[in-house]
Amino acid sequence: MLQRPTGSLLSRHPAARARSGLRGGQAGLVEKFVDALVWAFWPVYLHQHGVSLPGIGWIVSIYGFTWGAAQFFTGRLSDRVGRHLLNSWGMWVCGAGVALIPLVNGSVWWGTSAAIAGLGMAMLYPNLSTAVADIAGVGVAPVPQTG
């Protein structure tokens, strides 16, 4: 029978103290930070550099398309090489794509940077939740909110 997770139960759970759990939390923060950059700040940055609105849409959509399409491959890859390896490398690849945006100039280079960030996100995002689920085990599951 599943228990309703409480603060006390969660703090005593091995996943809360495990280094893997801490890495999963850190990777989750990186994932949310990158999403905020891509969907909120990249359009502003690109607009300030003279890119038209359709151009901004294309560049940002390269990130989303690469992220979505690459998940078909990174999901299977995680079964072979492990989730933690893909999460770690995904953070680095995502970071490289984000860091390239201000370092390069031109739509082709910005699109390439967006594709790199999207590939990193495809390595990180789907494997992050499964890695945390692997750590948590079967005894703790989210309880749906009612009312």
C-alpha cells in the first residue's frame, strides 16, 4: 500500500539523502533555467540583434524540434548507457548550446546553437524523471490532490 508522502517521510527517505537525488534536483533546476532562457530571453535577445519575428520563431523552434525529435533516440540510448550518464552529458551539451548564443552571430549560427541546446535537453529531460523514479523506489508515489 502506498503511503501519502509527508515532510518527515520524505526527509527520511534514502532518495532525499542520496547524492543521486541531489544530482537529479540540480539537473531539474538546470532544465527549468534553460527553458526560461529559450522561451523568454532568447526571443528578446534575438529581437535586439535585429532578427525578424518569423526569424526568431524559426530559431527558437529549432530548439523545440531538435528536443522533441531527439527524444526518440535518447530514450533508447539511456537504456543502454544509463540515465545518469545522459543527464550529466545533457547538462553540458545544453549549457554549450546556451553559451554559444551570445558568442556567435547570424541566424545559421544561432540556429545551430539552438539545435545543440535542444539535443542537450533531449538527453536531460526525459531521463531526469525516470532517474528520480529509479532512486525513489516503489514505496513513495505522488498522491493526487482532491477537492
